[in-house]
Amino acid sequence: MEDNLLIKKNLLDLDMQKYLQLTTTSVIIAFSYFIGVFIVIITNQIDFSNQSIYRLFVIVTIFILGYSSVLFIVGFKKIQRISKAIRSMLNKEN
């Protein structure tokens, strides 16, 4: 029985690492995008007086930040679920 429990725990640990990497990557993507936007604004690389360019910039921003936010939320919820499962599994073992 202990071997089966250990295998399940190891599989949950692997899943947790996968979702931890997903949440970390989503934070890095959002942070890198903010840095890029900050540099673009400071150096005046985008002419915000042109409406079509401004709309495209807003659409790209919404897409990138929305996608990274969804990835972060999904990964964070999965991490919470997996950590609860591991804790309950360890409590059953004791």
C-alpha cells in the first residue's frame, strides 16, 4: 500500500511542478510585456495619436495580458488543488 501511495504522491509532485512552471512563465510573460511597453512609451516608438495603431496596441495588450492572466489563474488553482491532495494523502499515511 505504501508503494502505491508513494507513486501517487510522486505523480502529484510532477503535476505540481508542471503547473508551478506554468504560473511562473505567465508572470514572466506579463512582466516582460510591461517592461517592453514601458520602454516603448519612454522612447516614443509608437505614435499614439494615430487611432489605428493605438487600437492595435490595445488589442495586443488585452490579448497578451488576458492570456497570461488566464494561465496564471488556471495554474494557481491547480497548484492549490494538488497541494491539498498531497496534504490529505500525507495525513492518511500518518
